[in-house]
Amino acid sequence: MEQSFSGLWNFPKGHVNDGESECETAFREVMEETGLAVKLIDGFRETISYDESNDCHKTVVMFLGKPIHMNVCIPKDEISNYAWLPYEDALKKIKFNNSRNVLKKAEKFISNLH
């Protein structure tokens, strides 16, 4: 999870570049925002939609990934902090219900893998 300068905690996300697939966007955004290369876990894909205050509708596609290494490097001009959190602590940190719901679905998905 990462924290913006507004103090809100959420997951890495961003815009799709021309010609990029959803997965390519996920790989790039996680790398840009955390410095982490990840391996996506097959079978998990969730979308959330919301309206921003400037009448802009956004849809975000979320994947579940596992870091290939643990060398986090956040861009200090974009993100104020990051944290690896246990599930319950992450639920408390995330302000937005739609992001919390994705985390709940990810937890359920992971628990069903075992």
C-alpha cells in the first residue's frame, strides 16, 4: 500500500498508455510507484469505478501480484510513504469502501488457493 500526499492509503494505480494491455499497465505502474517487479497471480481481476470531484468517471482494474524482490523504492515527489501491512491493518488504513472490498476479495481468493 502507498500513501499519497493527501494522507490517503491505497493501492498503486495509474493510466493505461497507448498500446498497453491491462497487465502491462499494472506491471509498469507498480514498478513506477514502488520499484517492485511483480508476478501476477492468475485468476484474480477486479474492477472499481468512481467519480472524481471534477465530473471525471474512472474505472480501475486491480490484479493480485507477488513481488519478485523486496527492494521498495518510492518516488518521493508522488508518494509520501508505503507500508507492508497485515490484512486487518490494511483494511483499517484504506479509506475508500471500493478499495477495501477489493482487498476483502483478494484475501478470500488467497485463502481459497490453499
